[in-house]
Amino acid sequence: MSRERRPRPAAAAPGRPAAAGHLRFGREKRLLVGMLALLAPLPLPFNDVVGWPVLAAYAAAVILFLRRARRDPPRWLPVWGMNVLGLAYLPLGALDLLVINRGHLVGPVVHLGLYALVCKLFALTRERDKWQAVLGIFFIFLAAMGTSVHPTIVIYLGAFLALSLILLMRLTYFHVLGDFGRDDPALARVPMRWLLASTSGVALLLAVPLFALLPRVRTPFIVGRGTGTGAVLEASGFSDAVSLDSIDQIRLSHKVVLRIRHEGPGAPREEMRFKAATYDLYRGGSWQRTPPHGTLDRRPGGRFQLSPVAPAGWISVTLQPLRSRSLPLPVEAVVVEPRMSTLEIDQGGAVSFGISPLEVRDYRVGLAVRPVLLGMVPGPQPDPTLDLSGVTPRIAALAKLAMGQGVPLDQARRLERHLSSSYGYTLDFAGRSADNPIEDFLFRYKSGECEYFASAMVLMLRSQGVPARLVTGFLGGEFNLFEGDFVLRDSNAHAWVEAYAEPAGWQIFDPTPPAGRPLQSSRGVWLLANQAWDFVSFRWDRYVLTYGLYDQLQVFNWLQARWHSLLGLFHRHGAEARAWRSVPGGAGATSAAGAASGRGAAVAALSPWWLAAGAAGLLALAALAWLLVRRLRRPATATAAYRRLRRQLARSGLPLPPSAAPLAVGAQAASRFPAAAPAAARVIDFYLRESFGGERLAPPDLAAVDAALAAAAEGLRLRRAS
Amino acid sequence: MAQVYPAATAAPAAAPRPSRRCAATSCRNCGDWRAWAPSESIPEGIRITMVGLWYVLLSVLVAVAATNTGNNALYGVLALMFAVLILSGVLSRQNVRGLAITFDPPAEIFANRPFALGFALRSCGYLLPRWLLLLKPAVEARPVLLPFVPRHGRSQGRLEMLIPRRGPYRFQYAHVASLFPFGFFRKGVRYHLDLEVLVFPEIFPAAAGTPEEPENQGADATRHAGWGHALFALRGFRRGDDPRGIHWKQTARTGEIVFMEREAEQTRRLSIVFDNAVGQLADEAARRRFERLISEAATTALDHLARGYEVELVTRGQTLGFAAGVRQRLAILELLAMLAPAPRRHDPLTGRDPRASQLRIHLDAGSPEQPAAPREQQHVQVIAAAGVREERGRPR
């Protein structure tokens, strides 16, 4: 029994009229949409929105689709099949939402979008399906863009833009050709490579001012720095509670935190110590931040005075978001201009914002010559800087031994030397217990990182009655050749000690061995590459990710200032020129008047009006020269010579209507200008051969045309002269 | 059916290659002898497509998302979308401007009959080619698609057109539209053409008015040589004469070969009497009937001219005497193309030759107002309003 074969769908046959609604140019459209679909979710795993396995599965499915689209088989997933697949995903989606992502929406929604897009791709059978697929791709693209913060996203953006433009242009071609009943894809293969390249480039360039001018009404939303959505490691060293390994975590990162530019003359300082936070209470292996003591008084000009000492120099600081309220200031800071309404200061003299800033902050700092420590003088009542939590008898005994006798300043220095010389610096803490880390550090392992050294010294000083606290901040820095700034990175994070050592008062002690201090970074090509990348990423962070309303106001102010300065240039020059004209004696006057007049003449000569007039004159001259060259140039065709002949006749008083035939022109020329008639007839003859005879004139003929035209012009000139 | 024309780069160009840049206002400097239409374009507006509408909606959506979140990445996407939108407008505008268009109509255009209109489109742009142009010579015409015109290149071809009415037809503008580059907008411009053609009346497949030939066809002498039966003259035989025409008796009598020239018979003649004194046409139906009668007259005239008849056309105010051939055909078509209703008159309208076949056409034929045909006319057929033939006389 033979089974009757069903006919193929009309859409599959190229060159054959497709049924209404079916996909025309199916192969080409599927390939275009598939390539865009392959590109769209690429940044998502980098942003931790979807996992790499999900992306790999999606990419495999899209590649399979592309291979199938390339073969262009007649059968594709029917709509009902797509709906069934959609229903089949429901339990998976629920599992994804409730179990895998535990109620977080973004991941499951993106997974659903990717799944729906793959199903839709395999069900592209109608014209509208392709637009639905493109819509899905666009939303995936939005998700990818919206969660991306890395500068390399620009490359993705450019690629997606170029591919989108190709898709739109080709789809437009296919649409129009389809409307005209032409199903031949070859008709759409018109050259547009250069157009696409230039259009993509121009669109990107055009987007820059648009991006700058689009009104911002909300604070820029920072997802985070570093990779993808970004971990918040940088906050750990400056939060309200820090463990003994928080600085260790930060120092693994090389992200730039601070950019410092010295104002005025003077060599920039090679080593700077920025104080960010102070910690007084040690509880169970972690430090508690010193509570705020109060707010600083804001002076006129937005200036906060930290100390009565007059600043000897100024620096400008750009602070990347730290995920902390801390405002890192050099230990020499006496004045700060942070463009903020309030600043808080704690008992240890660390300054902080009211809230944790989410965007880049710029501030100026006035510096004294020496460190100015702002901690409060310990009082007779129980002071947190003398809190003995964490001090064990073994620690106290060791402290007494290491500090010896003498004034507290000498004792502290001896302890600092003891710690830095007797203990080693390490970042390897594998296998260490967290029960009593300081005692383990001092008596068992005898190695640690800066927080261990500083914490141990604080506890040991307190055990001997010397007030002390832990301070975290940044030390060192490097000069960035590309930016002209000093930069401090996460790797410059450091911890040290401030102790109230009589008779000097509050002093800085850094018991960390020199090997563990984050001073000058290593030099070399790698450093240069790092700095170049910092240059790019800083500008990306500053002018793209965190670009906001205040930046827009600055742009507008800058534009306004430029406009006024331009106007002022004209007014000023005009005023100076008028002043020169009013000088008694004018240009021939002697002495001062003569000098003034000479300067005024120069001013008047360089006035923008004169410059503009000169430029206009030059342009006019250039236009005149071009016209002359055009007129004197030998005509390249007999047609051009004929046209020139007609113009010459018109100038000689023989206006001819456009409808006048060539032979009529010749006859009229012969009757009015007999002297020019033979030459004019030769020109007309060549013209007729060329235009009506379709003959391509050889160079000798063109030379003959030129000679005839010149002879005709001479004849006309003689007639005019007579 | 609308056509698609690729760029005519391979087409043989009658004119020499352009050697100089186009002038800003015309292509007369291109070296082409033909007068190109001026390239000033008049905007015809811009129409958003469904794709464009979706694009704008998506832009609004992204704008809302960017504003709501303050996410600068979304602002970047939005800026890029706006940039693409602006570029689309600029490219679209550029794409339809700077063109020089000429049309080459055929020699005869009949109402309601499709004809091929030759066109040539030159891009005067040196920077960018032109893509996806839709060209049409009139608003109601179907467009022709030009997928690609190279920089300073030319595309030529024919497009099919149909004009429904007779009379002068003016191609005032050439309309150019394009969906290029991204299909967001359909941008249209028009170019001045000022090309006027005369549309001849509609020709029917078969003439309704076909008068019978009179029985005395060929009875009258025409007084010139031909192939009739009567003797016209005797003369000496010349080379090329048909030997069958040798008059043997006279040849024998005179001793020289004498050729008998016969007289041509009277040519077959048709007089079309179209009485256009119908006054003001009351309504659209009357106008349609009038047009139909004109088409009947044209069809009959062309039919008879094609069969060798001499045809006379008599109308109120203008008469074309008996003649045959191409010139008469054109004269009759032109007259009928321009024929308009005249004020009513009651004096009869007659042909010059009462013995010729006659086709009388009047809108009110058979009505009491319309005077009857003269009795002396032998063959008179009357075509009334709907082309119904009515016998009004029989040959005596």
C-alpha cells in the first residue's frame, strides 16, 4: 500500500512564490537571526548572570540551528511544537527559580529567555516569527549590557551594532524584494560593506555626545568594579568590623583606588600614607571600628578644617567607590574640600562620609609638612585605646620583655623594632586555627601579614598601659605615566598602629617588616601595561559608568564658558582695536604712544573679524581660481566643447534657446559670426558624431575639437572687438 | 506588474561616458546629450513603518529602564539607538536625493491599455551609491524597484503604466521613495518632470460600428491608374510593366508593344460622423457614455484604416478629410483624444462624400432631438449611447 506524499511547504522553495505569511528568503533570514542570537548572550557568564554551562548549551543549540539553516531543509518546528516545548520548560523553570537560584529572579528569567529564543529559532516559519526572535535577542542584549561594567563591553556593543545593522539592512532588502515577488537572494547581494562599516563607526561616534547629553535624573547605578557584577572585597578592610585577614584579601586585587595629583610646584612624594579607618575594640579575632565622635564644621567654600596648622601644599584626590564610608586622607591632611555637606570624624581621627558613596569622588586636601594625627587624647576614665580584650598573660609578658624600660615613646619604638625584625611576613595562613590568632602569631607561627603585626603591637602596647589603636589605609603608590597621577591600588592597602606615646603624643608605628609593606610597585613592561589599562578603566568608570547629572552640569558649564570666551574674544579684540584708534598721534606717534599704537595695530590686525574676512577672501580667491581653471581646461568631450561653444555664442550676443538643434545653432552662428562659422561647424560636427553617432572620439579628434573651439572663440572675440 | 531592475551598468550607453562632475542643479554636464531632469527634490514626507514603530517603542522602553535604574550601560544603548535612528534619517534622505530622472514615453499611448514607459535614473552622488529605490512616474502608478545604483551610475529600464483617461496627461513629478537603510521609515521625494503626453482614446478589441460596404463599391472612376477594370490609357510598354497588360490588338495594329493602363477603382471609404454637440454632460454616466462613443469611433477608424480604407472624421468644429495611412491614423487619434462636448446644435452633421459608408455617432442617437440622417445617404449606421448599432437607412 503506497502512502501518499504530502507536498512540501511553499516557504521552502526558493524562487517559488511563497504562501502568504510564510518566511521568504528563509535561509538568509535564519542565518542572520541565528548569528545575532549567537552573539547576544556572550557577556552574560562574565557578569555571573548565567553560568558557563548554560551558555555552552545555548551556543550549541544555536550552532545546530545555524547548520540546519545553512542546509535550508523544508521542515521546521511547527508552532504547536514550540508551544509544547514551552510548556515542558515550566517545571524546569520552577526548579530553577525556587531551588537553584532560591528566589532570585534575574537568572531564571534570563534562562527562560534563552530557552524561548532557541525554541523560536527552530520555529522560524512565518515572517512575524523572525521579528519575535529579534525582539527576544534584543532583550537578551539588554540583559547583557545592563549587567556589564567592564570596558571591553564596548567591543561587544560594536559587534552587536554592526551585526544588527547588517540584519536590518538585509531584512529591508528581503522585505522589498519579496513585495515585488522576487525571491532571488542574489538581488539583495548589493555592495554595502563600506556603508555598514562606516555606518557602524559613525553611529558609535554619534552615540558619544548623545550619551553625554541624555538627561540623567537618577544617580548612576554601579553594579561594581572588577569582573562582572563584582565582588565587594575592597570594602572588607574598611568596614565597621574587620578580621585579621581582610587586608590580605584586598591586597590580592590590583584595582586602582586613589588617584593623587599634586597641585603647584614641588616634587611629588614617593610614599604617602592614607588613613581610612581606625579600630579600637578587639573582639574574638576581629576589630570593631571606632565610633564617630562628631561632625566636622563646614567652612565657607565647602572646606573642612581638620587642624589649625596651615597647609603647605595641596593635592587632588580621586577616590573610587570603596563600599565603605571611609574617606582616605593623608596623615598630613589639615584641610579637606570634599564637595560634601557633612563629614564625620571618629575618636581616632579618621574621617568618613555620612553614607557610603557609590560613585567616584573628587576632593582636595591641604597638607602639612609632617603627619598631623587627630586622635583624641586619652582621658583618665576607661578609654577604648586601653581596652585589654585579647591580651593574654603570655602577650603581656612578651610585651614587657620587648618594650623594656623608659618613656612610652622609646618603649613603643623598641617594640616596633622587635616585631619587624623578629617576625616574618607571609600571606600563607593555611591550617592556622582562629582561636587566638595573635598569640599563635607571636608564639607559634611567628609570621603573618600587616594586620597581625599591627594587632599584636596594639595589644602589647595596651598590656603595658600605652594607649594604641589599629589603623587601616593605604601606603605607597606608583606614578602612572599615562595619567600623570600617583595611583594607589588595592594592593597598597595596609594596617599600622597609632599609639599615644608620651611625650610625643599620638605617633605612627609600623611594625610590619619592610618586605610586607606595600611601597613602590615593581617596574617594567607589566607595570606599564597595567597602568595603560588603568588609564582606560578609570576613564570608563569615571566617564561612562558613573557619569551623572553633576558631570552633565559640568559639561554644560564648560560649553557655556567656551561660548562666552569665544564671544569675549571678539568683544575684547574690538575694544582693543577701538582703543588703538583713539590713541593720540596714531601710528606715527613717538615713545609710549607709538609703542601702544604698534601693539594696537597688531591687535587690530589679528582681530577675529579680520581673520574671518581674510578667510572669506581666500575662499573667494580659491573659488575664482577654480572657475578659471574650469574654463581654461580643455574639454574632455565634444559634448562639453559644444556646450562651451553655446555659452560663448550667448556671451557674444546670440542667445539660443535650449531647444535649438545643433545644426540650427551652426546656421545662426554662421549668419551672425561668419569669421567663427567654420570653426563652430567643426565643433558641431564632432558633437554630432559623438552624441548622435555614439562615436568615442580619439585623442587627436579631441585635440581637433579643442583647436576648433579656440578658433571659434577667437572669431567671436574679433567680432566683439570690431 | 511592477518590475525590478538591477543597475544598468552593463547596458550599452548611447551617450558618451560622463567625464565631468554633475552640476548641483542638473546633470547637463554629465556629457549626456539628453536633458536630464533637474535634481532638486521636493520632500514628500516620511512614513514610519511597523519596524520603525517597534524600534521607537523599544527605544522608549530602554529610556524608561535607563531613567529608572540610572544604569549608564542602558543609557549607552539608548544613545546608540538614537544614533542609529538619526543615521537612518540622514542616509534615507541622502539616498533619495541627488537623482536625475528622465522618462521616455512610447509614441502612442491609449487609455486603459498598459504601456511600457522607458526611464533612466542617474545618481549624481559621488560619495554614496543609491540603494533600494522605488521609482514611479505618477502617484497612481505602480513603482519599479531599483535595488542598487552605483555612485554616479545610471539605471535604465521600462516600467508598466496604465492611464485610464484619454487626453493630455502630464507627468509632473517623478516620485522616488525608499525604505533604505533600515526599513524604519519610508522616505519619499519627487522631482519635477513636466513631461506631457497625449493619451489616445481607449481602443476596443472589436469595433461595434462596422458599416456594410456599399454595392457600388468601385463603380466610380478615380482618374488615375490602378488595377480596376476600366481602361485608363494606352501607352508604350515599359520595363517592369506586367506583360499581361499588353494590348495585343493595338500592338498588332501599330507594330509597337502597347500597354493598356487600367483605371483604379474607387477606394473604399468610411466617414465617421461624430456629433459632439451634446451640451453639458449631466452626470458621470453620460460622461462615461460619451467616452465610450469616442472609443468606438477610434476603434472603428483604426480598424478601417488598417484594412486600407480612407477614413474621414467629421466633428463639430473640425473635420479630417478622407485619407488613409499613418498620418491619418495619428490625426484621427489626436482629434478624438482632444474631442470635448460642444454646445447643442440641431443642424445635421454630414460627411463630405454622401456615397461613402458612414458611421454616425451621437450620444442621443434615436432620440427625437437628434435629427435623422439625410435620405440621400446610402449607408448610414448609427451608434448610440451604449454602442448599440441601429440601422437608419438602406442603400437604394
